[in-house]
Amino acid sequence: MTDMDHKPNGWNLPINQMTEEEWKDYFECRKKYDIKLSDKERKAISDEAYNYLHNKEKFVKISKKNPLFPGLAIAAKACHGLKK
């Protein structure tokens, strides 16, 4: 659901109050960044990141290519709001 008629759960909570323009940007980002990866693709990214355990910046950069687990995404949303 990536349009103004299908806002995510919790959109009306005080922490998630956004202007119409911010909502448009939110949905544009969803369309651009919401990707599906197979378990094999996720493992390949994790294996590549593992090679850089000694280099924190590179490890984090590569690790960010993997999507968040739903529970972790919800926790981030609850702590920081949809704007983050």
C-alpha cells in the first residue's frame, strides 16, 4: 500500500504527524526503497558485510543493503516516528 489512501497503521499518532508534502515524500521513498530480496540474496549481502568486521563504516554501509526485520522496523517507527 503505497498511496495517500492507504497510509500505514499509526499514521494518525502524534509522533507521526506529517504534512501532505511529507506524506508524498514518504510514499515516493517506499516505492524507491522497498525491495524484495530472496534468502540467498540476503545471505550474500551478510557474507560480504562479514568480511568487513574490522572496518565498521564499510560493514554498516553493506549491512544497510539488507531490509529490516518487521519487528525491528516497527520498533524504530515506534521510537522515532515515520519521519525517520
